[in-house]
Amino acid sequence: MRPFLLQLLALVAVCGPVRAQQPDPSNRPLPDTVELEREIKRFMEVFALAEDHAADPVVLDQAFYGGAIPGMLRMLDPHTVFFDQGQFEQLKEMEKAVSKGFGSVVSVLPGRVIVLQTLPGAPASKAGLAAGDEILGINGYELARLEFEQLIQLLGAARQQPATLFVRRQGFPRLLEFRLVPEAMQTESVDRAFLLEPGTGYVRASSFDEKTGAQLREAIDKLGGNTLTALILDLRDNPGGVLTSALEAASLFLKPGQRLLSARGRLSEKEEQIEVPASAATPYTFKLAVLINFKTASAAEIVAGAVQDHDRGIVLGEPSFGKGLVQSVYPLSGGNGLALTTAFYYTPSGRSIQKPLRESALSAQTSTQRPVFKTAAGRPVRGGGGIEPDIFVNPPPQTRLRIAIEASGSLANFSTGYVQQHRNITRDFQVTPEVMDDFKQFLASRGIQPGLAEWSNDREWVRSRLRQEIFNQSIGVKAGDEIEVARDPVVLRAKEALASGKPL
């Protein structure tokens, strides 16, 4: 290690004067090289002492990659991140929307995982997993003993390597054992698209990857394109992603020449403005509603902000997360990478969507004030803390009975038995009073015995959830999604606003 320290100190001594003698072509002020040299020497003195006298040997990679570099970046802002080689490879894979997996859709409950659907030709399907199977163990770990967060981590890790699953299947006296080998699978960011009623479409984009813009156009065209009278675009829980894809998505609804966003940073001589290109295809003209919540972030907020500022559609739900930073990704030596905040994004009206960043180098640029801006039609909108919806709609309430039913896994388990006994379920299926009574008895056998008032209050919710789970396991998860969306209070409010003729 000592030769490494001497080489680095020598490099510091040489680099300081050299940088001072050569002017920066951009005329930006250079850091004080004397101060820089002094601080780096101080750091190396601390490192040398730790290397010589620490109780345990200092591991170089951990000291720099796990300590010094992340510690320095934390002083800048919470979104500037250093990636080691493995993390940087994962980041590049995420942008491609390709990941390893088994091709199964599961319901995850505390200590329990229930298979809802297996994709044709995927490892789970080829191995023999079926809807309704309950996974009890993965690679020797008993799921019932794990906390919820531990369970999520185990599921994520299991998709990266061959896994052995122990499964309980109703009607089988013994546990079944499956050996699954993960395969690279293309994930669809536009994962829901269907008609809510004739003329009104619903599309959900769960993230923005390289193909999201094209997937969004394809999904809308399949629903009818400009023959639609209205569309609900669901961006709830969308964390953002590839900016160019988000701009492509926004261009589907805005006219050529309309501004999508602007960016300003410390090193920018002038504000960079991005508009809908003149070459963009004719935008859709139907009525538009965009749904957001507190997990809607970054590129998804840019889409919602552009729609709102141009009065192209109505935004409903909860205030968004508030991440409006330009993240530039730089590859480093050794396969490492750095995501560095280099500027701020601004919506077409000029508002920043970045929420205040206290105790960081950007705290001065992220004011706690909420200045008011004007949309194209003169409506007031506030900046500096995410996108505020035009119509606030709170998520549905969680009653004691709903929590108990969901946490127990009763819906999925009851539906598994029901589907096994009724093989010819179609989309016309309805949950009859007799099915509701059977489910109530099933709950009682598990110690869940709601009072008359509780049952009456949540009866319609239970009926809808039962139909959704039965569809999940008999017809497919997409059919169950339609049932879920049909009872969603934010979607219902959006339909009401769009039908009124004057949603804004």
C-alpha cells in the first residue's frame, strides 16, 4: 500500500501547478489548487494512519469506493451516486428494460408468496408452476420466518441465479419441489392498456425505458388512437427513467413547437430549451387525464408538468415526489460509473419541480418557497415541490377488515380452491351472494369474523377483490387488472371529470 500512497501524493504535487498554468478553455474559475493539494494531503495522512494502526487491515476498495467517494458525494445532493462495476452494469441493464427472471406473476404477503400467473414459455411455466401455488421456501429459506423486507430482498436475489422452490399445491398431500433457472426477459413498461368503456381508454406506464414512448403509442393505437374520446394515462408509482423516452411520450399529446422542458445548470451559459420537434407525428386530440401520486418522480413528473402547463389535460391524484434534477452519467475506469447532478429541469411555465434539498450543496438553489406560475391558459400552478394535481384525490381507505383479509392471503387461497372446482370461468363471471357466503365462512375458519357493520361497509370491496383474484388465476392477471382499475377512486374521478366536458 505504501508505494500507492507515495505515488498518489506525488501526483497531487505535480497536478496542482500544471492545472494552474493552463487556462480552462471554458473560462470557468478553477479551484484553488493550493487548497486542493492541502486537503488531499490531509486525507492521505488520515488514510496512512488508519492503514498503519487500525485494528483490522484497511481494504482499499472498501475505504475508497465504499467510504471516501460516497461520503464526498453525499455532501453534494442525495441523488449523486457512485456505482461500482456491478451496480453500473445493473444500471445499464435497467435502461434496456431487460432483466433476469422466471416469468411468473406473484402476490407477495408477509411470509407468503402465491403464484398468480406464469408466462407461456418462461422458466416458471416450463418447470410446472401453476396459478394458486404457494411458495413456502426458496433456496433453503423458509419464507414464513422472514420479515417482509427480507422476503422482497430474497425474491430479488433468487431471480439472478438458479433457485430451488418448495411449493404447496391444493389437493396434493406433499410439498412439490421445483428447480428454476432464470432467463433474460424483456419487461414491458407500458403494462396495462384497455378500454374502461367504449371510447375511453386507460394506459399505465410503470417506468420510462428506451422503448416506453413507442410502446405507449402502440398501446393507444390498439385502443383506437384518435377515434378515442378520452384517455387516462396512469403515471402513479412511476419513478421516471430515460428522459428522451419521456419527451417522446409527452410529444404524443402536444403540438410541434410547444416547449417540453428547459434545463439550467452552473456550467450552462444559457438555458437549454427542448420543444416538440417539427417532425413529430400529428398528436392525439382526445381528452386527456394524467394520474400521479407521491411516487411519481423525475421523467414522469416532466410528462405530467408539460401536459398541465399547456392545459392539454387534467392532472389528478396526489402531489408528486419532486425530483427535477439533470443526472449526467459518466463512465469511469475499472467499469465504475458516476451519476452526477449537473442542472435543474424546469417545466414549460418555468417552474422547478425539485423539492427542497436541505443540508446539501444544492440547498440554496432549492428554495422552500412555492412560487406561483401560470399555465398557457393563465391558471396558477406552484413550483418548487413536485407537481400538484388539478384535482386532489386521496387513495382508498384501509379499514381493519381489508387489512386483515389482505394480510392473511385469504383472497388468493379461497380463489385457488374455487378455480379448481370451476374450470370454465369467463369474463361474464360475477361473484354471487352464495360465493360471498362461502368466503365469509372461509374467513371464519381462519379466525376472521367481521361484525355486521364491518361486513356491510366493505361488502362491495370484498366482492370486487374476489372477482379480481378469481380472474387472476383463471383468465390472467390482465383481466384482474381491469377489475382493480374499475374500482379505483382516482380513475373513477378522472372519468367523471373527463365526461363533464370541462375537466379543467
